[in-house]
Amino acid sequence: MSSRPARKTRPRVVIVGANFAGLTAAMHLDPDRYDVTVVDQSPWFEWLPNVHELLSGVKKPADLRLPRRRLLARAGHRFIEAEVTRVDARSRRVLLADGRTRDFDACIVAVGGVDETFGVPGVARHAMSFKGVADCAAIGRRLAALARSRTKKSVVIVGGGLEGVEALGEILRRHGGHGALEVTVIEAGSRLLPGTPAKLNTSVRSHCARLGVRVLTGTRVTSVTPARVRLDSGESLRSDLTIWTGGAAPSPLLRASGLARKAREWARVRPTLQSLRFDDVFVIGDAAALPRPLSKQAFFAIQMGECAAANVKRKLAGNALRAFRPAPKPLLVAFGDLDTFLVAGGKALASPAFAAAKEGVFQLTMAQFDPPVRTSSALRLGSRLSGAAARIAWPAIATRS
């Protein structure tokens, strides 16, 4: 009798982080050819570009979340819900906080970033973070509670970049009409939305002036207490709620794994998205410091995930790798129901009707990650679509002429 041939061992790929970049990479790897393990400490994929809508109630947490285990099981891959403490590239091993390890032939690191506090005292303890679904849902509940008060309450948004401006728009969408909240925006730079056309700064400031929102630019926060925000000008602002949108800092995992040379540094990569230090490790998404810097946007993270998966296949097959070539896409910046800005090629257009386009991007991409081929996926899609039609798309089209 002839024995059956042994099944060929599949190359082992470990992906650390499972949001836009990491999840995309996993979905572009064939489970019949690669043994793929994805590790993330949260069970949820979160759609962060629309997370600001939780502040107004336009979105609910369930609208912006998909279960990672189900998505990866459908793709034929293994999901481990755990914290990664180090990627040991020399031993080709990933170490988990619970003591487990996963060996790899290729590793993709897509850990995103952590809150950037700039070392300001009191931020971690007294300000509310804007980093994820749970954070923003909590801010929405706090805003609603403040708005019910019989006395006027003060809200301070620290950061006038994309997150801060979109947060402000949602606060004005829900609470701007009755004057229960007094809102101040603080930006260290010389204008709002740095890096975008000046038209956006002018338009947002115009809305703020009309609605009584105070905007302070060229100003830094020096400390945050339970009831005050202190500025480098010496001014101290009363704050019943401080929302911190100071941007992202590198994950400590990058330095701990030797992917970054020092703390608070993003991992430098080659044009192929390989780590500069380790050939078997690819770094993608926000964690990657590309030779030519890109803005940290979801659509670039998705493109990097596709490229990293393709280059992992090429490397494991002994073929030459290809450089990552990002395809520029327009940026849609929402300002509640007051305006939505379309930014492309250094130019900007403004129209509330663009809100429907931003919603369309959300619905289409969520459906690509979670195709409605099963009852649970179809129900999720139906819930998202019905909510969008009632709260965003139809009002944006029908009420503006």
C-alpha cells in the first residue's frame, strides 16, 4: 500500500493589529496557501472615520463595529484576542501578554497609534479621549447629560485638526440650537485643519462666529484639571468637559520590538513596506513611517494592507517585492449638518450634500468587509442603511437647495 503524501506545510503569517490595514492584509491572503494568525486585544473592527457621529447620536456603536473573529473565520484565518508585548524579529516570534507565543515566517505589524498627550499634566486623568468607539460614545453620553442641565455648561475641545473639527460639527448638530453648551476650540497651530486648503479654516471659523463658538489658535494647553484647562497665555478656562483630540503617537510596541530606533518614533519602512531593520517584518497603516510621508487616513491604510499581503506572498515565494504606490483619493471632512468639505488636489469644495457621499463611502466599505451573505451581516447592513437614510443622506439632499 502506498501512503498518502503529507500535506505541505503552509508558511506562517502573523498579523499584529486588525483594523483597516491589518484586516485588509488578512483578507488578501489565501487560507489554503498560508497559515494566518491575526492578533488584536479588541474583539471589534471599528470604523473610525465616522466615529465623531457618535457625539450627536447620528451613529450608534453597533453601526461602527464588526466582530473580528467572525470576519477572520469567514476568511479562513485564526483570530487571537490578546495584547502583543513584543515582535521578536530575530527569532521570528510574536510574544503575547498572557505568555503565549506565535512563530512566523512573515509578520505584518499594523498597530496604529496611541493618544498623543504631549506630556501635558492631567490629560490622561481629566480629559476624555477621542480614539475609539467606546471613547466617543462616552463623550456623547456626557454631552447629553450636560445639555440637560439648568445652567450653561462649558465644553473645551483641545485640537483643531480633523478629529477636533468633526467633533465640533457633531456637537453643533445636536446641541447648537438651544445654547445649553458653551464651546471653545483650542489649536496650537496658526489655523484650524492644518494641512488642508485655507478655505476650510475660513468656512469653519465663519460657522463658529455665527454660533458663538470661541476659537483659539496659536495657543497651547499647559495642564488639565477636573474643572479647568490652563493655557500658555496664562488664561484658565472653565471646562465641564474636556475633549482631547491631540492626535496619535507611536505605539510603544514599535520601540519594544526594535522596529523604531527610539521611543515615540514611528517604524521606518522601505518602499516595499518592509521594516528597515528586519526583512521578515512589514509595517503598515499609521505605524509606518514611509520614505515619502502620507497623511494617516483609512484609505491609505487599506491600500497598504493590500500591498503588504502581495509582498508577503512574493517574499515567501522568493520573488522580487514591489514598491507601495498610493493612489490619491479625495478627503471628505464633515462639519455636522452645517457643511461637508471635499478636498482633492490642493483644492476644496463645500456643500452639505457631500454628507451623502461620505456616508456612501462608509456603507460601501463596511459591506466589502462584511458582505451580506449571511443573515447577521444582512441585518447589520439593513440597520446601517435605514439609519443613514433617516439621519444623514436624505436630510442632506432634501433640505438644502
